[in-house]
Amino acid sequence: MLKIDTSGMSCPQPVLMAKNAAKESNDLQVICDNNTSKTNVAKFLKSNGFNVEITESGDNFEVKAKK
């Protein structure tokens, strides 16, 4: 599983990082610290064929995606 931490970043940076990671791996975990990034990353991954699961951990969101 490829893990990406996008904490402190605003869109579109987390989506761009997820896009680059999706080229390398079919099993991703993206850490986001705001609702907008979580939503946009999940939407991008779903539209590219990933199954997405979102969990909340404290102030962060974990977007787990797998093809």
C-alpha cells in the first residue's frame, strides 16, 4: 500500500498527489486533514476505477483506495 500524507495542503494539491500515486500503485492510502480534500480525492479515485473507503481518525481522514 502506497501511503500519501496531504495534511496541510489545499486542493488541488492532494488530488494531484493522488493522481501521481495512482500511476504507481493500485493500493493507496491518502491522509487528508480537511473535508474538501477528502471529498475531491475520493471523487477522483472513484472516477478512475478505484474502490474507496473513507475513515475518520481524529482530525484526519484516511481515504483508502484499491483497484
